[in-house]
Amino acid sequence: MKNKFLQLQKISLMGYMGSGKSLVGKTLTQEFLPDFIYYDLDQEIERNENRSIPELFITMGEIYFRKIERQILEEILHKPESIILSLGGGTPAYYDNISSIVSKSIGVFLQTSPKILLERLTTEAKKRPLLPENLSEEWIGNHLFERLFYYSQADMSVKTDAKSSVRIAEEIFQKLCL
């Protein structure tokens, strides 16, 4: 893996919504890999489209969103600089995104339990277009299971429950340096 890291110098953080991809990505960049440029895919989509993700889902629909997501993902993965990229929770599950992610970057799966995800997402259900109003641990577990096929193709996995973003970033950094 170290050889792949040295060649690609791109890290893609994947996991279910609420797993901490954005916070861990920023921490990894600031604390351990300051020469890397941090990108948040959802923020890049919002900037490109000049609308929020929920607005895009409402006005343009999920198919449009997924096409734009794919286009911007490819643009970022083709940048010449070293990057850390926080993906959207569903990004690996659409088109052949997972193939692109694992061939052009080191894929890191932030593995978070449904119980912790529920705690984090309960207050955000209205901001996230794919979450039902009656969010439950069972619903998250089922949805997470559907995406596990894609997440499990990552180069490495880091369990995130009961860990700070600094500790998670440190674990990723240590695994990259092995």
C-alpha cells in the first residue's frame, strides 16, 4: 500500500453520512499531511452548482446530482497535486465511482456503527435529503449494509466509534506510513 500511496498521493475518505469524513479529512490535512490539499466533494458540488445539496435534490433530482457528483469526483481525482478528499456517503455506490476511487487514490473507509450514526444524524435529518423523518438505527443499519459492498473495497478501514478526529487521522496516517 505504501507504494500505491507514494505513487498516487491521493486519499479518499468514504463512509456513511455522519461517519466524520469531513472532520477527519480536515484534521488529517492540518495535523499530519499539511502539504496535501483538502477537498470536500459535497462542498465542491455546492460551489460548482451555486446551490446546496438539498436544493439540488429538490430542484434537479437525484439523477442530476449523481451525474454532477461523478463529474466533479473525476475532476478532483485528476488534479496533479496531493489531495485528501472527503466523499459523499453515497458516492462510491453510483456509476463506477468505486473503481475510480480505488484506482486513483487510497480509499479509506471510516467504519462507524449504526448506533453512533443515529446519534449524529438525528439532528440533521432535515438537512440530508436521503434520510427519512422517522430515522432509526435499523434503517441506518439496512442502508449501511446496502453500501457496505462498495465501502469494503477501500484499501483500509478505520473504526471510528469513541475516537476523536485526531485519533482517527493519526491511525490513517500510521497505516499509510507502514
